[in-house]
Amino acid sequence: MSISSKDSEAVALASAIAKAGVAVPVLLAGAQGAGQNSVARELAKAYLCRSPINGVGCGECSSCLSVERSNHADLFVVEPQGDGGFIRKAALVMTKDRRKDDPFPMSEFLRVGPLVGNAKVVIVRHMERLQSDAANTLLRFLEEHPAWCRFILTTSALGHILPTIRSRCLIVACGYRPSEESTAVARLTRGAPELADQFEEERCRTFAEDFVAWADQIPRAGRPEAVRLSDELSQWCDRFHEISAPPGTPLRTTRCKVLEMLGNLVSQSLGSDERSRRLLERILEAHRAVTGNAQFESVTDLMFAESLR
């Protein structure tokens, strides 16, 4: 099953799943920003709505409004935490090594039945960020859980999900839709609606145009310019963080996002150009390293030095 991720289509998909009476976990998979969060939200509404219309949330009852605000008593969201951006076992169950800042565990949420309606919904975002012990713990919940529990899982890296987890899910593919944004925004986001949403403000669109112009000159640069380009990339990250990041967002998260956008730009120029291919490989390696808590400046210095040969 696949869908182009406009909101109306997200609602339609959520309706189809809910009306089919799907009780198995639903795994929404697609490229970063391809609409998984929108579909997950609409499916949660469909499961929790007090007066569903044709299987879809009405959008007006207290349950639907609470889901929209992410404060529904029967909705629990698990997502990556901290600068490293991982989901630890402590987010799922009580552990002896719990930290002060560890979130309330999912197991406690599932200890009692629904408080408002007929179901409890757990959304696990970015499944590819589960640590190995957390993935095995979640698997046990997916194998055996109360009949009133509904799991909605999302990922932008389906290949990183345990085969044993994938085999227990209804896998739904979320896809890109043609972008109606400006050329610069379309190139940065490759048409992914959730990424494009970040460029609604004029100053973000200006950033997109300036950043694309800067990135377009990278393939023509020589190795002596590697350090300069690395410094400038750091400045671009600071600028994007200032204009677009919600309060409390770690700078590392923004840096990973800017590396992803740079990769989007470079990937569109691939062909017989060996230098562009080499640059894309180094950007992907840098993204993995920075996500894994490596020092950004050292990683990007090396990225440009190795790719501009």
C-alpha cells in the first residue's frame, strides 16, 4: 500500500486502516519528511474519535482536538531523546539505570486500560533510532499486548528495522508528492511535504535560496577551500537553527537536518560526475557521524577535504 502525503490523503489512508479493523501494529515507512507524522496523527484520531465519520476522526470532538494538541489521555508518543537522538530501553520500561531526564515509560501507560474511549494508542516515531535492547523490548510488546492497544510506528529507514518487528506489522509506504514550493525549497526538500513545511516563512525561503546558491558552487571548489567551506557550512547551520528551530531544539538536530538538505542537493546532480558521487558519500557518512555524537566541525572538515580531490 502507498500514498502521496497530502493531508487529505493521510486522512483517507487512516480511514481505510481504521475501517478495516486493523489491530496489528501499523508501520509507516518512507523517506524523511514524506508524511509519516501526518498519517500517524490522523490514524490516532481515527482510533480515538468519539464520533468517527466513515471510519475517520471527525476532527471536532474533544478526542480529536486532544490528539491534535498531543495531550490525549489515551495517546502515548515515544520518540528519540537527547543530543544523540536515540530511543533507549528506559523510554519503554522501568530500568535500574534510569536517568533523571528519562521520560515516563510506555509500560506504565499500558498498565491500565483506556481512560476515555475504547482504545489506547502508542506512536513510536523514528523506529530506526531504537537502541538494540530497546528494539527487542518493543518487539515483546508487539508480540503480546492488550486487545485495546494500537501501535503506530514510523520510520525513514525501513531497512534498519528488525525483520522480526517488520513481520508483525502492516507496512504502509508514504511517498513524496510533487512540490508546489519555490525551486530552491523543492531542491532542498525533494518535494517532501513535512520538510517543505519548515520553509513557509519568508526568511526561511530566503535561507533556501541563499543556501542553494552557496551549495551549487561546491562541486567547482578545490581542496584548499575545504576548511573555508566547512566553516561556512557551520554558519549556515547556525542561521537555520536561529530562524527555524523550535525552542529547546539541540543544535546537533539542526546540523543533521542541514546535512540532509545538502545531500538532497548533491543527489540531484548525480550522473557521470565522480566528484559529486564522492561528495554525496562523504555527506552521508558525516550525517551518520554527527547523529552518533561526533564533533561537527571535525567531521565536516574531513568531509570536504576527502571529497574535493
